[in-house]
Amino acid sequence: MSAQVLVVGAGPTGLLLACELARHGVAVRVIERRAGPSTTSKALAVHARTLEVWEDVGILGEALRRGRRVHGMTLRAGGKRLANVSLDELESPYPFVLVLPQSETEAILEARAAELGVRVEREVELVGLEQDADLVRCTLRRGQAEERASCPWVVACDGAHSTVREQLGVRFEGADVPASFVLADATLECALEVDEVHTWFAPAGPALLVPLPTPGQWRVIVGLAEGQERPPEPSLDYVDALLRERVDCAFTLRDPLWLAGFDVRQRKADRYRVGRVFLAGDAAHCHSPIGGQGMNTGLQDAYNLAWRLALVVRGLGREALLDVYQAEREPVARDLLRDTERGTRVVTLRNPITQAVRNHVGSFLSGLDVVRQRLARKVGELSVHYRGSPLVAEDHGSLLRAELRRDPSTERPSLWDWREFALGPRPGDRIADAIYETPAGERRLYDLLLGTEHVLLLFDGASATPAGDETLRALAAEVRARYGAVVKVHVVLPRTSAPPTLADEDPILDQAGGLHAAFRAGAECLYLIRPDGYLGYRAQPVVRERLLDYLERIFA
């Protein structure tokens, strides 16, 4: 089969996109101008949300085997510890940062792509692009030979200097931050904890130490002082001297694996889609590496785009889905650029007075549990949501129709049920994992969500009436008949056995009510979860016509 999607670039974003498209049944071609995969560590941090994505993609186990788990960050200044931010309480199965060199990430993703039948074509460069209503026509160059290739869709994952973006004439605008850094991956002998990131705020500038997966090896990042010129190729002695000015612990630095320097540039594309061409990852946004958000954001671009593009390519989804990609992902990048710019400016403050204020305020705020939790969620990218997306919706019945008290003879919600549902996961929210108990033992919600389909959960609620059981049975059967290729349906009962009406449904027996509690499903209701793990639609009470209207907005 000829390719239905051409992915330009085989970095982490392009490789994850290729894996996802292949999992969704789309023929994909990947080209990469580099002769080989990355050999340096580059992006290191893999955050909790990305690890959840990788579980679905099928590479989590290998990534965990190769990486190092980091459970928090310690900030120091003036010989004192200012703060410690722990990730252990993150609402995720993976409450840590996985330190994994980008070279390893690419190797794992490329191996997974090969398992799915996708091979990276290296030393192939896109040098020309034009499109019409039906096809994108690309000029590809391999050595001295040129190839004319046509494809219905193209996704640019070719980095901050994207050729595709330039061919499209998309603006890539922003402002540079006056901050310069040097880094070294090297052997560091010290007495620091190896499950934390260590940061110093020194008068001359910041220093950051990140433990690498190989014992004894660390990533060293040092910010230059104001007016200090960065050498084009920093030496280990140069990095060592800067580090000694900033940290208050004894160390020996030797055996460098990689030395580099970088300035901070903040840029974002003004469009993520031009006709049949999309931008993702660094081709769409680049920014300060503070917080290690860049690669993770690109991976989530790919995860967000893949399912909707696959539906359209396969003729199962409406093309309007594709316009929502920018509506959902561009605000994430915009907020990220704002936050990383602010963070970089705070970290690299030059004035001794503002440095002292930063250290004092930072120490105070870090003592507040709510601040620590909010920071941890933001770092883990668990706070990303799409509540403003035109693709998400809900139908929540009028409070005036709620019963004063729960009546077991009816499925109508009580006032309490109505309020609880309002506090449940909102359309556009990431769905958190939950453990629930069945007669066969404990189960995970995320196991239900694995795969490429939407997942429809039909909750029976606390009241069990024959009429309510029949409503759920009929709706489950109708959705399967119409959308069985793209929607998995589960009826969820807070009981230890199924009534005769639902016996053929193989319902989830949520006997202790753990799943009902996670979704605040005290009364009959439904939740439709997208393939990327975000809530697309919810309703209380269950109304057949409204659910079908929503599904028709998505599926062709």
C-alpha cells in the first residue's frame, strides 16, 4: 500500500507519530535527513504524562528498563536548602521523572515502529512542497537523486529549523531570553542523592545536576554570568571551573561524553495546519529547556494528532476533527512558552537584591503543600487540558429536575448526585487512572483504555431499575452496531452480579464502587473517553439522542 501520511523527521515526535498512525491502521512513510539516529543525550526528561502515553504505545517497559527514576528536585542557595519538590504524590501510575537520553528514546521508538511495519528512510530530505485539494506533492532528495512523491497528508516533525514550515511560509516568531548555558554529560564523583535533580542559585548564575541512567554519570548544566561570553566549544575544564563557583559540595568531574552550549530562544508557529500539512514538535514550537518540557510537548502533539488524522484517513472520521488539532495544542505551547520564559528569567536573575527576594519567596512558597502539588502536576504535564476545545461537550440535566433525595425506584439523580457529577472529570480533562475491585480481583481503569478506540463507559449508578438496565443495554447495542470499529462500550454496574437484562453485555462489576467513585457516578450517566485519554463527552442522565448527536460530530 502506498503511504497515506508522510512524516518528515525521525526524532521522538516523528517516530511516536509513525507508531501511532501504524497502530491505527494507517500506511505511513518516514523520512529523515540525518544519516543515523541521535548519538547524544539531548532531551533527558520523560514526564509522567508521557509515560502514560508510552504504556499505550507499548514501549513503557523497555523505557523503564533503560532509564533512571528521579523522584524530586532540591533547590539550594547560600549554603542552605531552599526547597524540595517531591513527585511521589502525583496522581499517576508513574509519579517520577524518567531520565532517559534522547538517543535511547529514539532507539526504542524506532524499534517499535519497525515492529509495526514502519522503516525510517535516512539521508532523505524534503526540498520542495506544493499541494492542492487532494494531494501534497513533495520533492525529496537522496544524495544527488531527486524523487517526486505524492501523498494525501504530510506532518512536519523536522525540528526548529523545519524545511516544511519554511516551504509553507508559516511564521515562526518569538523573543530570545538573555540567558546562556553550557552543559556536560560526564562522570561526576559526589555524595548527592541519585534519585533527585539538584539545583543551586548562586550569585554568578544557576547550576543544575541531573543523574543519568549509567551509575556515576550526570548531566551538568551551568548558567553563565552576565557579560560572560560562551565559548563555541566549551571544554570540561571550563565547565568544571564554572561549576565550582556555584555549588557547595565536593566533587570530581571527569570523562566527558558530551559537551555543548546553548542560548535560549522562544519561538512558536502562527499556524499548525496549512491545508493537508501539519506541524508538530519543535517545528511548531521551541523554547527554554527549563523543566524539560520540550520533547514531552512534541510527543503529546503527535499523540493528539494521530488518532484524529487516522480516523479521517480511514474514512471513519469527519475532516473537521483536523482543525481541532491546533485549537487544542496551540494554547498548550503558548502557555509553555510563557511559563518557561518566566522560569528562565527567575532562575537567571543577575541583581543580588532580586536574587535574595527570589530565594526568600521561593523558600516560603515551597513550604505550601498546594504550591508543591501544583508545581509537580505542571512539571509532570498532568495539568494539561482541552476544556476550551470545540470538540468536547457535556449534557448535564437541569438541577430543577433532580430529586431531593435518591429514590431507588427511579434513575433520576438526587441533588447530591447532580452535584457530585458536576465535580467529576470535565470534558477536555485527562482521565486519571483508578483501581476498582471486581469479583475476579482488582483491575486498572487504564487497562480498559489501552488501544486505538474511543471508550464509552455507561454507568448504572446506585439505583438499579429494570427500565434503567434496558436503557443501557439498548444504547450499548446501538453504539456497537453503528460504531463498533471505533468505539468500545462497557456497561459498569456497582454490583457483584449482572441482572438478566445485562447478562449478555459482559458488564464491568464494580462491586466496591471504586470506578463509580472516580467518575462521581452516583446516578446513571455516561463518559466517552478519546483514544488520547482525554474526556470527549459526558452526560447525566443518559439520553440516547444526545450521545448519538455527539458521535455523529466525530465519526463519518
